[in-house]
Amino acid sequence: MPNPKSAPSDIAALIEAIFHPRSIAVVGASANPNTPGYDYVSSLQKFGFSGDLYPVNPRAEEILGLPAFPSLRDVPGQVDYVISCIPAAAVLELVDDCAAKGARALQLFTARFSETGREEDAELERRLSQRAREAGVRIIGPNCLGLLYPRQGISFRADMPRQPGNVGFLSQSGNLLFELTYLAGPRGLRFSKAISYGNGLDLNEADFLDYFAQDAESALVGAYVEGVRDGRRFLAALKRAAARKPVVVLKGGRTAAGGRAAASHTAALAGRHAVWTAAVTQAGAISVDTVEELIDMLIAFAYMRPGSGRRLGMVGGGGGRSVLTADLCEELGLSVPTLPDDIVRRIAEKAPDLAGWVTNPVDQSILAGSGVSGAQVLEWMDESPDIDLLLANVGEAWALGRPNAESLLARIPERFAQVSRRTRKPMAVVIGPSDYADERLWRLVSEAREKLVKAEVALFPSVERAVRALARFVEYWERSEVSRP
Amino acid sequence: MPNPKSAPSDIAALIEAIFHPRSIAVVGASANPNTPGYDYVSSLQKFGFSGDLYPVNPRAEEILGLPAFPSLRDVPGQVDYVISCIPAAAVLELVDDCAAKGARALQLFTARFSETGREEDAELERRLSQRAREAGVRIIGPNCLGLLYPRQGISFRADMPRQPGNVGFLSQSGNLLFELTYLAGPRGLRFSKAISYGNGLDLNEADFLDYFAQDAESALVGAYVEGVRDGRRFLAALKRAAARKPVVVLKGGRTAAGGRAAASHTAALAGRHAVWTAAVTQAGAISVDTVEELIDMLIAFAYMRPGSGRRLGMVGGGGGRSVLTADLCEELGLSVPTLPDDIVRRIAEKAPDLAGWVTNPVDQSILAGSGVSGAQVLEWMDESPDIDLLLANVGEAWALGRPNAESLLARIPERFAQVSRRTRKPMAVVIGPSDYADERLWRLVSEAREKLVKAEVALFPSVERAVRALARFVEYWERSEVSRP
């Protein structure tokens, strides 16, 4: 077994191999659809895993159309990767079986180790660690969901996104990966690879950071961490990763109550938060405090062009919204300059009536019927040397009440997408949730969003969140040494 | 015309009368569906306004099935309320027509007064003010959408919510009322009455506050204000209103850039923000900075039971979410105590395995398959004297991946709704946006939300926003002198 002080490149090579198994065994596989032993087999099938797949269960002959084997040792061929869904009491023996089959890694969905807070469970975890080290089997988990790698057809649940993206993610919580999928999937969050690693007994946050740092399929990295095994090693790995690409880190267990919850969740020992945030920032990464912030920063880095100027131009939305946006921008350190002279002139040419009245942010209700559209002003802002950042609000609350709602909600996103495709400035587009009880409304807004997602636009569900993300994004590129792609 | 220093009760009586017109004339009515002159007539018809409705347009004989009149003076009967969609240049004459017809109030959708920043437009506004005062006609606006009063069948746009609620709202921006409708309608935000008052030339924020303070149909009041005509009078009215019911105030134009935008929106002169916030809080109202916060506090006050204890109990969601929620609660001044002893005992009776492991917030993934549900623990928390606040997360990101997603998403909201109906503690329920591209997912989550809305549950789209709202809600009831209903 590799030494825990292996070079980052050795660890990265090891994890790369783990992500490319030729064969997978699911120990504790089940034909009962309401069990994890079913989920793993079924997900690998549905995601199209092309290697050999072996369900292991002493009480089944066949599971999901595949022959089942009584034990791992009974599997005829080579097994590179083993997933365990059996009770904790049986895992020590499973480690030996893994060694006998030459498996590279064992991922334990199996839980009830140190996180229960009981001494006998903590003792079992220590023995598991020792046995695995002796046997040369690397452990992912215990108490985790394991690997997601859409390109290789690997998933732990059938409802994770199958389309691959550019976000590498490591998470101490598996549930958080479902949450990210449901909350941010509609906005286009897609993973290159993700790892749920639970208690992180062997391979842990530092190892996965080293892996994602060099992974060409991951343009950025997100992390949810409750506690770290070795603070110094983690920060060194974080610094290495952050020197190569944006890394966004959400820390759980920042307070006494959160720390108590973390102990019962993944047995993590939480540290002092202020120190943590300073250290993460010092390492060149982005520290966030909520799932909403995490999602927004992942979307920003996945889809926006890098840029560090602070002068924002905005179109879309009525007067109240324009005023509030200008306020929030200034409060967060962005500037909202008056409209550049050449844009004022171009508006005056097309709509003499509006000369000197339209300002930035552009109030959509002033433009209405003038012959100058918000999208047109956005294009001019894109060309202007006096504007650094673009914010475009679809403004469906206004559009849906118009008799031509259908055509507005087709045309506006299309124009915004065109600007987003060609601009070299950071650009955010706002479209609200399509969570209407009315099917027509849902469909109109949902289809508009889908179009924007396909065009790889950076989407935010509210102006507030877009502005906050833009402010942090710009701040990052001001201080970052990561070369801009 | 009443003296501007009229007693609050006189103003309230006047506005009450304005909200109950026996007849309405729309001057500048139109048969073109893409005009405000069409929107007003059509909305009043669709909302079922039962009084007389008179379209006025010299170039039409009939509009939307109603006979049209060449001028206001040609209308045969009494006209209580006049809506103007004609150009600014014609409004002085219209004021005289209103006086001749004995109209109580004139609402001007008509814009392009002081907000354009041009001296001739500001001068016209001054003349309008003087002419109306001389003629004894009260003005709502100009540059506004006017009244919404679903119970009386009054609206300015057909897509505003028709079901009446308990939120009275005054807004300097009309567009903000659409935004609130689309963003918060799916969560159950319903207006008793709302007023968009634009430039507030005559009747203004102080008058409407005095009205809503005594309006029995409004249990709480929301306000979006860009600038106030008379700071001292506004604060006095705010204090009177806040002494009777919760008042949530969002201020636009807090910064230099926001102030510039406000000037071109409603010609408002913005003040210093820190002073404003202190004064609003001092008056007993709740000051918010974003539309998201505004919506969340309106939902909280519309649906949650009052209460000031800070000990929160939470169920639903996986381990990561539990940890992060505990963190956020403590950071915002709520406490997340360990599970009360009697609940620990009751869990141990039903699921001996989990004894001493489950903590607060309750990690849904630990309970899975144990025979103890999150809803069961929530009921125990409701009964416990050691818990003051309830937070229940539907956790659809977990449920949607289960084979019994349909039944989970029927049962969980139903149980939560039962607790919400009977609890005497402030209780928030979290269900995420149903903004999925997939129709089945949209329908499942959307129907679950609809059930919760019908049960009058306080709904939040994310745990983060629920916790923030709970913290501010509790803070309010700690210092408020409003008697708890």
C-alpha cells in the first residue's frame, strides 16, 4: 500500500486508476428497489458502465438480469473496484476478500462506524483501517456514496446528471450531491467527476484535491468538507489545486452545534471557522458558507469568462428592480456607472424621446415601445470600453403578463445567449424559478431556461444572487494567480 | 380637498372610499391588447368588478364589448374613480373633467413627469399638483399602476393573484408587484390590497401606511419605498402602523447609483441608508434590503405563529444539510439544542439501534428504515417544552431518487401540514423550486407545494432563507409591542 506521504502525483495516478475500473463488484447487491444494493447495480447499468459488473449476494441467483455470486471470492474474473452495502460487522472479512481478488479499492456505503459516537464502532473503524493498510486495499469511506463519473458510466444513484460537465466535486456528504443536482441541475451544473467520501478513513479530502488539481476534465473544483484529517496536508493540497484552477470550498461544522451534528454525521472534528476561512483564502481558494453560495460560485466559474473590472452594466427588469440592483452592486463593491456617452447617443438616435432619461441599470419599462430593446443596449454595453461586467435580467414577471409572452420569452433569451456566446466580459443572466402551479407558465419559463442552459450561459435565479456572485467572481480574478483560460 | 395635515383617520376613510368605487372610467382605453388602456379594462372585467365600467376613447365606439365614450364628460352616469392612460400633455384638462364629474380620485398610469429629469416635465407635474388641489381631485401617481383589490374585482393587470390574502402592500414601483406575484405567488403570497403609487405627488407613502394600519383586511403591511416626501410625517405614520401590525419595509435608492436610478424611475430623492434603517427599526418596523428578504418576511408574518424563543428543532434533509443548518442557526443567533431527553427516549423505544446517535438537526439518512420518521420526531418537537421553533425540510432531493417518490412526496408534506395546523410555535417548511425541465419532477414537487400552500404553511425555497427568516421573525417578536394574535 502506498505510503500516506506519497507524492501528490502518485495519489493522483492511483485515484485516476480507481476512476477507471475494468470491473466492479457490488457486495450486498439486492433486487429490492428500495435498497442501496439495488441502486448501485441499477445506476451502473443505466449510466452504461461498459466493464464487467458483478452483484454479490449469497441469497440470490440473479439480480437485475445479472448472475449473482455468493461471495466476492466466487466472482470468476478480475475485480478492480468493490462497493460494499453489507453491515459493518462483515467488512473486515471483505477487506481480505478484496485483497485476494486484487481489488484496487473498496468503497464502503456501509456505515455505523465512528460517527455513531459509540466506542465499539470507533474500534471497528480502527481495525478496518489497519486491516486495509496491511492488505494493500485503499478505502473510500466508510459511510459514503462513492464515485460519480458520467463519462465512464459510473454513478451511485440513477437520478444524478448523466451529461458530463467541467466541475470536479469532493463531498464528505453524499446527500449534498443530490441537493446540488436538484437545486442546480436546472441551471446547468454538471460534474466531470464527483466523490462522496464520508468519514475519509483512508483516501481523504487532501488526496481528492490533489487528484482534481491535475484532472484535465475538471476546469474547476468544488468541495464540501466537515473536518480534515491533517490540516497542514489539506492546506498544502488546497494551495496546489488553487494555483491551477478555481477551487470553491464549503465548510460544515463551523459552530458548536454544527460541530456536534458533524460528529454524528461523519465523525468529523470541526475547527475554528475564522481561522479556517482565512487559511482557505490564503491558499487561493474561495470560501463559502451556504449551499446557495456554493452553487452560485460553481455556476460562475463553470460558465463565465474571467475578468476583474468592476463597472457593471445591466438591462432588464422594471424601475424598482433597477434601483435595488444599483444599491446592491455599490454595497458589494461593484460600480454602476452612468450610461457611456456613445450608448446615450445611440439611444437618442433611435428614440429621441428617451434622450438623457435612460440610465444604467436600464429600466425596461422606460424602453417599452421605444424601438430600443434591452438586448440592443446589452450589445452596446458589450462593445463599450467603459463597462466591464454584464448583467441581463430576462424579467419574465413583466413578460408573462404581455399578450406576446410566448414570443418575448423566446426572443429575449435568444438575444442574451448570443451576447453571452461572443462576449469576453463576465456575464450573468437572471431567470427566476419556473415553479408555477400553472403548466403553461412552467413550460414557458422552463423552456426559456433550457435554451440558456444549452447556450452555456451563467444563470442565476435572482438578481440578488447574480450580483453577489459577480462581486465575488471579480474579487477572485483580481487576486488570483491562476492563468485565465 | 382635504388639508395635507388631515388626521390619519380622515385619510384612511378617504382611501377606503377610493378602494370602493361604484364606477370606474378608463381614459385612454384601447382595444389593442398590447396597451395599458386595454389591460385596465380587461383586468377589471376578468377580476369581476361589479360596478359600472366606462372606457373613454374619442376614436372608438366599443372596447372589449363595452360602449366607449369620446370624453370623460360624455360618460352618462356618476364616475367615482378615473384611470388615465393618455399622454402627459392632456392630463391638466382631465383633472378639470374629473372635477366636473365629481370623481373622488384620478390615478395616472400616465408618466413622463419629473422622473425624466427635464425641467418642462417637472413644471407640468407642479401644475398638475396645483390644478388637482384647486379642483379637489386626489391624485394617485403619476407614473404608477394604481390599485389592486381582488375582493372588489379591481386590478391593473390580469395576471395578478385573484385570491385575496392578508398582506397589504404599498409600492413606489409597479413592476415590483409583478415580481412579487411571480416569485412569491407559488409560495402563497396573497394581497388583501396593494397600491402602486409611483411619484406619489399627492397621496403618498404616509397616507397609504395610515390606511393599511387600520385596514382590517390587512394583517400585515409591506412597503417598497424609494424616497419619502416628508420624512417626519412618514416616520410618524410608520410608527402608528407598526404599533398595530408587522410592517416590512424595503428601501430602494440606498446608494449613489441606486439614488440616480430612483430619480429616473420615480423622481425620488433618496436619503442616507444607515439613518433610514435605524429610524425604521426605531419605529418598530422591519427593514429589509432585498426582494428575497422582503418576500421571506412577508411569508413569515402572513403564515407563522408569533413566538420569541430561540431554540430550534429541525427535521428532514441529509447529514451535510443538518450540519450546515446548525452552523447557520448559531451564526444568526438561534440555538440548536441537543435533542430533548424525552425525544431521545422515545426514539430509543422505537429504534434501539439509533439510541444516542440521532441528534438535532435530525439527519434523515440516519432515520431511513428505522421505523421512526422525521415527521414523527417533528411532532415530538412540537410537544416538547425545550424547543421553541420548528423547521421541517421536505428534502425532495433525497425523496425523488427513491422508488416510492410519489408516495413520499404525498405523505411528507401532509404530515408537515398537520403539525403546522396545530402547532403554537413558529414553524417554517422548506421545499425547493420545482423548476425542473422534466415534467414528472415538476409535477411531483409542484403538487406537494400546492398542498402546503393550501394548508397555509410558511414556505421557504431553501433552508438558508428559512433560517434567516426565522431569526429575524423571532427578533421582531422579542422587541415588538404588537399584541400577538
